[in-house]
Amino acid sequence: MPPFYKERMLQMSDKRITGDGVVIIQAQQYRAVEQHRLDDLQRLPALIRSAVTTEKARRPTQPTRGSKQRRLEGKTRRGVIKAGRGRVDY
């Protein structure tokens, strides 16, 4: 296994990888030992692929001008409603 893959797998917070770098894949789906081994060998490449893939960096979005304007208009409307709840002097 290339050293890059090994480093990425050790950095993963996966309970199947020990601190020493030993990968433990446990199979209990079948009754036969041979079927367990085949299942393990099929799941190991998937684990390696998940360690190597990088997630796309999230860019925070900005609210649009229209949404800002609608929010401020709503706040103004609520303020007018609340201001009208006061006592009425004759």
C-alpha cells in the first residue's frame, strides 16, 4: 500500500483501524468461514477508497440583497404592530 494511503487511513477516526495501523474487519453475515473471508476482501477496498477520497471544501454562502431587504421589511412591520399595542390617550 502506498504511504499516502497508509497515512490517510491512520488519520481516519474509524474504529476498525487501531493505533498501530492494523485494520480489523469483522464479518458475521454468513455461516461459513470462507464466505466471511471473501466478504472481508470485498470490503477492504471500499474502506481504502473511503480513506483516500477528499470531501469538497464548503464555501459559506451570503444572503442575497432581496432576502436582506425582505427580512428588514418584516422587522419594520412587526415593530409597527407592536408600537400600536400601547395605551390610547384621549
